[in-house]
Amino acid sequence: QVQLVESGGGLVQAGGSLRLSCAASGRTFSPYDMGWHRQVPGKEREFVARISWSGGSTYYADSVKGRFTISRDNANNTVDLLMNSLNPEDTANYYCAARQSVYSLPYWGQGTQVTVSS
């Protein structure tokens, strides 16, 4: 299995930037797709971004496309999410996820809180 630990969350002013990091350990040799989801209390968890094992394919939610950038460094087993032009609507608990196939349930990190003040 894979263990995921997020970091980098915090309080940031609207219009600012923040970089989230996800450190993976365990069976990281497996070809996991990696991604980020976010969740606001009382709401469903929302897809934010996903990156393929090779890093060659990325996908973004319409709400963050053009503002967020996902990247990965397989040598160091990390996945980052660079968030630019943040607004209060981006406030959420952000979770790192890993999935080996579309038929597999994802592994989840514990989450890191991002709060954007207006």
C-alpha cells in the first residue's frame, strides 16, 4: 500500500499563492496516478487536479484550471500543487490521493487545511 502525507496548507490572502506537497511512502514503485481533492464541511469531496504516473498527462477541475498546477517527482515520491490567484472559494481541506487504476479505490492522505482570506 501507499501512505500519503500532505503539507503546506495555511492561511493566505486572496490573490496570493500557496504550494501544497504530498509525500508518498510504501509501494511507490507502482504506477499510481496522483491527485488532489478538496472538501468543505458539509460538502462532497471535490476533484481538483490529477497527474499520470509519468507526469505527461494532467487534468484540472474547471474551477482551478489556469490557476493551479500539479506536478510530481517520482524520484523523491512527491506530488505538489501550486495554487496561484487564490480566492476565498478555494478555502477547503485539501487531500492527496493515489490510485493504481480506474477500478481501484484511492489511497488518501490526512488532509491539509487551506484558508483564503478576503
